[in-house]
Amino acid sequence: MSWLFAKRFTVLLFLVICAFFLTVFLTGCQPSKKSDVNSISVWHWMTDRDAAFQELAKRYEAKTGVKVTFELYAPSDAYSQKVRAAAQGDNLPDIFGILGEKRDFSSFIKAGYILDLTPYMEESLGAWKNSFFAKALAVNEFIEGNSYGVKAGIYGAPIDIMTIQMLYNKKLFKELGLNPKKPPQTFAELLEMGQKIKQAKMQGLVSGWGEVWMVDCFASNYAFNIMGKDKVLATIKGEVAYTDPDWIKVLGLFKQMQESGVLANGLVTMINKTAEQLFANDKAVFAFNGSWCVNVYKGMNPDLDYAGMLPPKASEQNPMAIWGGAGSSFMVNGRSKNKEEAVKFLQWLTDRDQQAYLAEITNNLPANKNCLNKIPDILASFAKAMDNATHPNVWGVSEFSPVIEAFDKGIQSIIIGEKTPEQVAAEVQKIKERELAKKRSR
């Protein structure tokens, strides 16, 4: 009996062990619904999007079990300082953004702090890559043979897009006897309206031109229009001088606008928030601002009656170009232990449903081109302007910072009547030659 019991016990034990290993094997073969990574961290600077980000984080955790922590650091200057300090201490989050010029972007890539997203973008016949506006993606892309020495690839995912263009107040147009359905198409028409604005003692164009980058944006629009992209880039490369007649013509536009009455009083010291308040409260006929202004104006005056327009052409030889592309982008920390999960989250965040939600809540243009049928008309006008969009970050060359500063501050001096276009052109060229000499001596 004891022999029979022992035999039966051995068989039973064998069956239990087999069942155990079969269960483990089958369980291991099933796809896991939850990630092994418990949490990922995201740093951002976008105050107007923080509540929407927090809601999306809850949705992602409910879907995947991964907790996403969005940390807001504002204003943008404080954010940039924190990112630089974190890079020096090797303490960056899993996902973050770079605020700065293309050379700043490239320095983070070379240090290994930004992951090359190209392989992920091109998976499944490029499904992720093809969901974006091409010009938005280009801001995060380094082409073959770029001047920064970065391996060709896509290093960031845009979460929204932006274009910067002019806007006009329809109510004030009517008061001036102008057709609110027909904004000026040529620079000559704009100057004619300036005379009407001056006579009516109204304020013309408002913008944050106390921040010189917005002056640079407006000027480069007309540089592309008057001389074309190739000549602009040749100037940056040092092959064309700023004293060239075409550049003097660009600078002269600002003198003409000031004399005609197109420009608002105090424009050269105006911050953009002041400009937005003036336009939103029917105190200015024109504004020069980015697509982010739609959300700003809605908060300041929901009843504002306005529309978007391209800056009026000063030349018929070349199309009008405006700055546009990715408004905000996120990068994955190349040194993060959670980078695979971080990529998955970015793919989810930039998918159609999440992009539509962000556009609805924040009034920012979605980077996913499949969402445009769900946005209001004023945002759609900014989206359509993407066809005219360009941006310094995709030109492949960068102007020296001292040259940009001299050029933009020179424009301010032209507006207030301190210098002539010719004087500014000569001063800028002198600085350009100095910087080129420095570069050659290195």
C-alpha cells in the first residue's frame, strides 16, 4: 500500500509541476496590458496648456497604468535656465523641450541628451512621421550635411504648430470706411490705410517689438519677399552684404510705415502682452502676432471681431514668407532609462484624438494634420498660412547673434527717426565683417 501511495503521490506531484510551468508559459506569451515602467516625467513651460496636460496624463494612466508627471516651470526664461542646469547635473526628465536656436538644440543632441526619433517616426511605413505637417516636423529635423555636425534625423515631436502673421480689426475697418472683407494685399495699399489711421487719430500696427525677435521676424518676411530665399541665405553665409540695395529697401519699409501712420505709438518699447491688450480691446487696427494669440484674445475679449492676413506684398517677384512651423515640441532624454516608454507616450500625445482635445481646450493649432476640421475659422486661417511658412531653424545656416541684434535694434532706431536705413545697413555690415573675421581666425 505504501508503495502504491508513493507512486500515486509522485504522479500527482508531476502533474502539478507541469500545470504550474504551463500556466507560467501561457501567461508569459500573452501581451502585457500594463507597462513595466511605473512613471515618466515631463518638464514644460506652457502655462496655458498645463490643465489640459494634467487631464491627458490622467487619461494615459487609466489606459496604460503609467503615471505621467507634468511639471510646469514658467516663464520661459526660468524654464530654459532650469533645463541648462539639469543638463549640467545630468538630471533632465524623461521628456522636455528646448527653447533656443538650432545650435542650442544641436549641442544637447551631441551631448547625448536628446534621442534620435527617426527609427520610431519611420515605423509602420512612416505612420507617425506622416501624421505631422511636414514644415512642423522640419523644425526638429537635421538634414544631411547640416552645418551643426549632427547626424541627419528627427529629434523632436511637435505637439502644436504656429504661424506668425498680421491680423486686422473688422470693427475699426468699418469705422475707417474700409471693407472688412478686403484687407490690404500690397504694401502700397497698407501705406494708404496708414494715412486714414493717422487722420482718424487711431493706433495702427501693434506688436511686441520691444522684444527684438519679433522685429526680426517681420523684417525677414519682407527680405524673403523682396530678394528671395537664396539671396537671404547668401547674406547669412557672408556672400551678400547688408549694404546691398535690396537690404536697404527692406530697412526702408519701416521708415515708410512710420511716416504713413501704419505703426502705433511706442511700438519699439512695447511688449507683446501690451500689444495683445490693445488689439483685443479695439484700440489698434492691426496686430502682428502668432497663432497663440487666438487663445489670448478669447480670454481678453470673446467678442473681438477680427481676421488674419498675410503681410501685404512689397514685391511681386517672390512670394510672401512668414515664420511658422512647430510651435512647441518635446524631446526624449537620450540618457533616460525610460526612453522607450517616453516615446510611446509622445506617440499617444500626438495622435489625432489627443491633438484634437488640445486644440479644443487651448486654441493652439494641432501638429497632427488630421485634426484641422475641428478648429474655428480664425485658427484655420493661421493653418492655411503654413503654405507660406519658413523658419530660421530650417534654413541650415544661422546668422551671428551680434549681427541679428544690430539689425533689429537698427530697425528700432529707424522707426524712432534716429538713423537712416543706409546708416543701419552700414553698421550691420561692419559687425558682420568683424564676426566673419573672428570665425576665420579660429
